[in-house]
Amino acid sequence: MLELLASGMLGSVVSSCNSVDFQMMWHLVRSSWILHVSCNKRRVAPIAALLSSVLHSSVFGDEGMHVMGNTPGPLKWFIEKVLEEGTKSPRTIRLAALHLTGLLLLNPKIIKYYIKELRLLTLYGSVAFDEDFEAELAENHDAKIEVSLLAKSADPELTESFINTELYARVSVAVLFYKLADLAGTVGSSNGDEDCQAALDSGKLFLLELLDLVLNDKDLAKELYKKYSGIHRRKIRVWQMICVLSRFVDHEIVGKVTSLLHISLYRNNLPAVRQYLETFAINIYLKFPSLVGEQLVPILQDYDMRPQALSSYVFIAANIILHASKEVQSSHLDDLFPPIVPLLTSHHHSLRGFTQLLVFQVLSKLFRTLESRTSIIMPLEKRCFEELKSYLAKNSDCVRLRASMEGYLDAYNPKLSIIPAGIFVNRVEEREFECVSTSLMEQVLNFLSDVREDLRCSMAKDVVTIKNERLKIGGDPDNMELLSDVDKEKLHTQLANGSSLDFQKKITLSKNEKKDTSFSSYLGNREPYKQLLEMEKEDELFDQALQSRSVAMERIRASRQHFVLVASLLDRIPNLAGLARTCEIFKASGLAIADANVIRDKQFQLISVTAEKWVPIIEVPVDSVKHFLERKKHEGFSILGLEQTANSIPLDQYIFPKKTVLVLGREKEGIPVDIIHMLDACIEIPQLGVVRSLNVHVSGAIALWEYTRQHRLQ
């Protein structure tokens, strides 16, 4: 039997049997698994042969093979083992996801036994890159044959695009339930059968499982988390899947679903996550229009709600109005638009700007301007809306805000945003972060941030200009001669009060000087000029001290090693603080991190022991890492990665260039594939023990010491 499995021929043996004995199946899966784990290398052909042979279509539909009473059957035991290994082997989990979802699509009644496994595939997100996977599929004849024997994907185009990416496990589950939703749609019709009902039940079961997960899981329920962190990623993954599952909501569960949804909307979440909550809500209320007046209107009238949640409800309400069917659009407009309008006066700038965008979108689409306004007497409310629409259309700030959105609202389609093609394929260029596009709220916040920065710069320039003008008028004797007597009296008063001379020392007049209040007497007294000379001397000494300090700082910088450590992919504070301390000890020329504000964290400061004050901290957000590496490469640095790959060089065999940038990967997940492709080389630390990984801070410290050791000898 093991020889048959190794040769990939066991599938034909199983298919030739009308039935397989339960105990025989247990022997098969256990012996197959022993054979599999005894292999040192995980090649595509043996993995595919194992999956197609054990998980054969002729036995997969037998419920007894999956669960027997309350204990797992042989096939469930085998699938659990495969997925457990798959968390460490990207090619294993991708091939398993392909085969398992294909079989489940053919056998919907079996899905209820694999909710936990489907949840694991949904949340899976290792970024490890399998360099040989595509090469094996393209060049290895056996691999091609064995993969062709796996269950067929419901969407070959998506499979081809994503099979060798971290997204494929999730994509395969999304495609499975998208196809099951089509099947569930026939329930109650003449074409409906047991499989259709099983498809509907499994979709509802999985949806409620995920909604419960986002509300009660320790990590997924968190409201405070870092952008691009592991929690941020998992939240996005689960809400992407919930959007796909929105088609399974029916009258039986809609009450429970909306209740759980509103709890999630009230909680804090980053805009990248909230956009999926909003899309899910829009589709639910478009499907059940009778719930709009019952649920949404009272919520919109709660103006004390936190601005973030209120912004989401404004977006939901506006899109329900815009995308509703003609039969209910007028009713939705009457119910939802009045509660939105007062938010145009909100003191919260982002909510106000967000509402302006959406109100204008509704007005421009649904309120047509009357052609002959002068000949018709319009009701007051009609005239108010016309003037509001005109203001939003012509106001320069509103126009700039809309222009910065690049047609987002016109392109947004809630129905296309819940299908796998809308979530994944249409955003292939966004693969760097979970296929997430920039949300409308993020675009509004970015616009407002840019406007505030422009305003600060403008105000700073105005202050400098006014100050220079005052100094020019107040300090030029020629200008004083031109002043009128009244102006001289005003200037004298200002000088006496010390208000127009911008000095650090305040000039205090003596009693005799205070008695003589004439302008000429003040100018004729030389005592203030002596004080000014003393102040000038003090300023010279201060300038010399600053210059000496600058020279000392330049010496410190010059003595630093030409080594930059890039830790932007890390999000755990102890690791970042430890690396800051290591970089300072070995005089690295810089430490790049995603958010420079982390150095103010008490935990960071406790571990770093003031190292952040001496080592240059460079803020490089995750989405700017590639640009930063390209810039360093142009500056003559060699770009290295500390990662285990097929071509990585042992640390003790590598000679570090003098100018080195070393990239560290994410905790547990490593360096993303797109960054690996930019590296000049990958180095790895030789290991002798059983555990195959070091803490990322420890790894970075070892690599930096090796660089230091080599260059100390030169």
C-alpha cells in the first residue's frame, strides 16, 4: 500500500472499490501519514499524491469517515494532521486548501464537520515564499500529473493567480462559499435538493461562527491595535470572508446577524477593517429594506455616538439610498437623508468632511436642478437643498476634497465588493497588505492631514514675515526719522515696555530714565546700548557652544558603523526596544522602525535604557520599506535579509560589505516575498538544536555582532 501511495497509484485502487472498510481506512491514513512524515523534503508530487489518494472522492462523501459519534473519523483525523503541518509548510496548506475545498463543494453536507478547519484556512496568513513551488509545477512531470488529480477548483483563474501566495488558503474558502451561495439560492425551487439545503445551512453556520469569533476572540475583539500588526491582518481576513458570506443571510438569522453587526460597528476599528463592516451592512439592508426604518434611522439619530461609528453609519445610509431599487429608493431617501444633514455642522472635522462628500453624492444623483428656477416658486426646503448643493459643488475646499478621492464613490459597488473577484482580483496591486484598498475614510483623513500641514506652514511663514517687518521698522534709524510725532510717541512707549525688541534679556530702566520720557532723551542714553553689547557677547558665547556641540555630534556620527538595521516589519515592543539597545551598543548608524512614536512607550523605555536618545531612529512605515531600500541601494549600501531560504548563506561564511542594510522579518512570518526579491543576499544563522528558530531580537543582535567583529579586524 505504501509503495502504491509513493507512486501516486493508490487513488486508482480506492476508486475501484465500491466500499472501504472503516478499520481499513484507519490503517490507510495512519500508514500514509507515517510515510509522509518520514520524508525529509516536502515535494509537490508526493504531497499531491497523498491528498488525492487518502481524500478520495469515492469515500469523502461518507459521513462516517469524518465523524463517528463524538470522535473524529479517519478522514477528519488526517485533515487535521495535514493542516497542522500546513501552518509550517506553505505548499502543504495551499495544496490541501485546493483539494479540500474542491471536495467540500461536491459534498456540501460534509462542511458542517469542518467549520474549525475552514476558520483556520480563513485566518491563515504566513508570508513565507515557496521559491521552488512554481518551478516544480512547470518543470516536474510527476508534479503536474499529481496536482491534476486533485479536486478541481471552482475558479481556475483565481487558483492560477494566487496558488503561490499567502492569500490562497483564504481565496479557496471564499470561492467555495461563493459557489455554495449560488447553490443555496435554489432552495425552495423545483431544482432544489438536499445538497442545496446543506449548502445554505453550512453557509449560515460558518457566518455565525465568524461573527461570534470577531466579537469574543481575545485578539479579534481588541479595539486598540497597531496598523499592519498581526491582529490588524486577522481582523481584515475574517471580515473579508464575512462579506462573502453575506449572501447566506435569510429571515431566520437576519435579526441575530444585524445585532452582532451593530456591536462590531460601535467598537473601535481601523478604517481598513471598518470598510468591510460597512460593505457587509449595506448588502444586508439592501437585501432586507424593511429593516432600514426600523433599525438604521434610530441609530443615525443618536448624535452622541462616537464619531468613528457615526461616520460608518453615514456611509452605510448614503449608499443604501444610492444603490436601493427604484421601488424603495424614495422611501429610503425620506427616512435616511434628514438625520444625515445635521452632521454637516459637526465639530469633528473628519466626520464633517466625510458627510459633505456623501451628502453631495446623494444631492447630485437624486436632486435634479430645476432648469427655470426663477419662474417657479420653490418650497423653502427645496430652495435650502438647492443652495446646499450649489455650495458643495462650488466651494473650493469641497471641490479639492472630492478631487482627492479620485472617483471612489462613483466606482464603489457594494454588490461587487462581496464577491471573491471584487475582494481579491480587482486589487492585485494591493497584495502587499491583504489585498486591502484605501478606504474612503482613510482618504478623507489623509486629505485633512495634508490641509492642516499646509495651514501650519502658511501660518509659520506669516509669523516670520510679520516679525521681520516689525524688526525692520523698529530697528532702522532711517525709518525712525520718517515717523510722525504721534508714531514716535507710540514707538517710544513700545520700546519703554520692551515689547518690540525680541531679546532674551528684558531691559529694565532706572528711576532717572523712567522720569525722562522724551524720545530724544531715550535715544541719547547710552546705558541700554551697553546692555545690548553684553547681550551680543553672550549670544556669541552661546553660538560657540552650539558650534562645539555640533562638532562633537558630527564626530559621534562619523564614528558610527555603516550599518542600518530595518525593523519596520516588527510590531512587538520588547523586540524593538532590545534592537535599539543593541544598535546603540554596537554603534549602528540607524534603526528603521514603522512608528517612531513607539519610543515614548514606557515598556520600550524600560528595556532600551535611553538607547533611543543616542542611536538614530528612522521612521519607515511598512508600505515605505521598499522605497527606503531602493534609496539605500542607490547610496551604495548592500541590502541583506536575515531569513532562511533555499539560497541563504550561513552567517559564519558571509563577508559583510562595509555599507550594509539588514532587513529583519516579521515575528513568526519572516520577510515578505516582494522584499526578498529586492535583497542582494539572504543570510541565516546556523542552528544545532531541535527548535528551528531564534527570537528576532536575538537574531538581529547576533548578525550585528558578526558585522562588528569582521570590521573591527580591518
